Amino acid sequence: MTYDDRYGRDAVADFRDRRRAQKPPEVELTKGLWLEHALTEFLGEVVKLPEGGVIALRDFDGFTRSFPVKDAFLVDGERVTLIAARGPKTRLVSASGSILGERKRAQVARASRIFVEGKHDAELIEKVWGDDLREAAIVVELLDGVDHLETVLEEFAPGPERRAGILVDHLVERSKESRIAEQIERRFGEGVLILGHPFVDVWQAVKPARIGIDRWPAPPRSVEWKRGVCQALGWPHEEQADIAEAWQRILSRVTTYRDLEPALSGQVEHLIDFVTVGHH
């Protein structure tokens, strides 16, 4: 006689086997890498590489803590295995994650351009994609607001060999920005590509965890957005110099494209591809 043994399999053991099979991805331990200590949830930038089996992390407020390198760490909320840096690489990797060619002498700028709305957009793009743009000899220019875009493009005169890639803040359906974008693309044709991100300001494109918060504040519409954010975070906000200092504080926490939301980084990559067609 045979019996159906309902308890013959060890479900817990099966679960453990599956968990054991999923190895955390390996991440090279380098200065500037942001890690979260799994046990204490302390989030900080690596400021000291293993010394006696200990690494040092510095959080957004400048507080430094040391942890055994063998402890469990997370990157962007995902458990990782830290490995020693593999030494000098034969290929150069930019902050955008792309592979750079051999260093060249300064080149004459290409005719094509990338246009952004303001200084903060330009500084963020320079920090992450500056190497890529210099290698392609592409210049980033300021619009000082999307309202001036049509005038700027009339002077620029875009065409097949003189492309204009434009990054617009808060480009969402039925917005003023979307109406301007549609009108301009109809007028100037294939020499122009307008892409945008959904954020109120480019500050929001920086992952909030990078500055030690869960999410960006949402100030009331009656308050200028950047000032409202600084006030909500307890930062000085009365003077324009306070806003500039806040931005430098945020920008200092960006080292690679991984520190940015994909909704921005994907659009910038697309614009770079657009203006460098035929230039590689």
C-alpha cells in the first residue's frame, strides 16, 4: 500500500535553497560609492577604503561612521557583495557609465547643440555627462526659460547637420511647455528634438536618498518651489545665495548617473545620441 505523504517535502528548506541560489550582485568598493549599512540603515558615501577590515561612510550632514567591510550593505535598496576595485582599467568609464575613447586634444565644437532651461540643469549635465559631451565636442547652452526657445532656434537655424536637442523641465501633457514643444517641432522639423522630464525642477531628478530624505517635499503652489523645499528641509532659504548654496549641496551628492532618476538620465542620453548622429 502507498500513501500520499503531504509532509514529505521541507518547504522551509526549499525556500532557503532558492534564497541561497540568488547571489547578490558584485559592486566594486571605491571612494564616492553610496552605501546603506543593512543593520543600522546608515546611508553614506565611502570616504575611506578598507583599512584593517573597516570602511568609513559619511552621510549628507557630514557625519562619519565606520563599519566592518564584511557587514551587509545595500546600493539603491538592493543587497550587494562588495569586492575590491580591480585596479587600473584599460577603458575609461565616464560618470554617465559610457566607455570613453583615448583622451584627445581639445576639439572644435560641433555645430549641433544641446539647450537646457537653466544653470542648474547645465551644471547637472556637466557633472554626469561632461566627459561624453567633450569627447563628442558638443556644447550645452542655456535658454533661460522655455519661453525664449523659439527666438533662440530662429537664430540657431537647426537642420540635418546642425541639430538642436532641447531638455525641458516639467514637460507633461497639456502643460504650457508641451504646447510650446509641439509648436516648435512642427515649425523646425527633424533638426530639432525636444524632450523633457516630469519634475517641477531638475533638483527633483536627484534621488532623494542621496541627500538623506525619503522623498522631495511638496511645497504649496503659493511658495516658490526651491524656497519651499529648502524651508521644508530646514535649510536657509531667504536669500538667493541660500538657494545657490542649497543646489551646490545637492549637486555635491551626485557622482554618477546612478544618483539620478531614470526619467531624467534616459532623456539626456537620448538627446546626446540625437545631436551626435554621424559624429562617432
